[in-house]
Amino acid sequence: MIVRILGEGQFDVGDDERGTLDGLEASLNAAVEGDDDAAFATALTAVIEEVRRVGTPLAADSFTSSDLVVPFSDASLDETKALLAEPGGDDR
């Protein structure tokens, strides 16, 4: 699966890691929906660290559609909500 971290690039993450990332993504989504800044920051850090740990960076000139898009590492909850509100903001 291909994961994009906004502002950083894309990573190829093995399908065997999908369950872990799905759980982390669920925590991130719950924090956004619950409007919980602290939980959002914790969940975002966990997702990004896991993607970096298990993923292989793709070349910067590689144009591959992403299965999962993660906000940039220092994104705030409000910035993320604004991104999601944009047309196509929740597309993967």
C-alpha cells in the first residue's frame, strides 16, 4: 500500500502492516471527529512514526496514487479539518 505524508513524500508499506495502520488511522479519525487536539497530536505522531518505520520511501519523481494520505507532521487539528473540508479532501 502507498502512504503519502503531506510535505514529506510517499512510502511503500507492506500489506502485512495494513492492520496496524488501519488501527492507527481509526484513532486519528476518532480524534478529528471528537475535536480532541491532544489525542489528534498523539495519533498523528503514531501514524507518521509507523509509516516511516515500516515503509520504504518512494522516489520524489514517482507519481503513484496513494491508498492513505496523512497530514503533514506538525499539522494542527484545525488545519487537518480544513484539508478534509476541501473538495476531494477525504479521497484516497
